[in-house]
Amino acid sequence: MATVELRFSALPEHVRTARLVAAAVARRAGVDEAVLDEVRLAVGEACTRAVGLHLSNGVEAPVRVILTEEEKKFSIEVGDESPTSAALAPGSHPETDDEAEGEDEMGLAVISGLVDDVEVTTSETGGVIRMSWPTSPQPLVS
């Protein structure tokens, strides 16, 4: 199992880099070429959500992206350390800004539409969006 971990300051301009790294690692892991745009978009949405939560809550910790290549699956975890992640979990109705909540729900809906295998977990210390895609066996290069 190969793993790549990326940590970046919660700044919107770093989301593009996270998307590019995710696509490159997904390609190397054997994710179908036709699915790479979905990987990029899903990672972009998840990272944008994490950056927004960090910025709106004054969290200075970096956003975490963990890319894991397994035998028949490629998975990505995007983690934030915002205490409001738990309040923004799907189905909860916190007393927050309606516009921010709507953007968050839209981002999660986009991710759910792009990724068949997605899981959102939250706690008082932050949240994680886990996404995975099937991989094809890579031909051996001699």
C-alpha cells in the first residue's frame, strides 16, 4: 500500500495544487483515465470546503490530504481541523449562516454526485471526507 500525504496552508490558491497532485497519484495508481476529471473535481470540492471551514473559524492548522493506493482501490481523505465540521455534517441543522451552510451542502452534494464511494465523518476536532475509486492493474514495465 503506497501513501502520499499532502498538507497545505488553508489558502484557496493551494486547492489547485491539491487537485493536480491527486490526479497525478490517481493516474499512477491505475484509476481509469476517464475518471480522473471526477477525481480532480471531487478533491477540489473537498479541499475548498476544508479551506473555507479553516478560514471562517480562524483555524491555522494545515488542511490534510492523504492519497492511498491499495490493491484494487485508490482512496483520498481530505481532513480539516475546524470544530464546526460536526455542525455541518449532512442532515444536521446548526445555528449557522444560511449561505455558508448552503455552500457546504452544495459542495457535499457535488462530491456525492461525482464519487460512488464517499463517507463524511465529523467530530468536535474536525472532519474527514473519504472518497475511493476502483483501480485497474498496472502493466509491468521492463
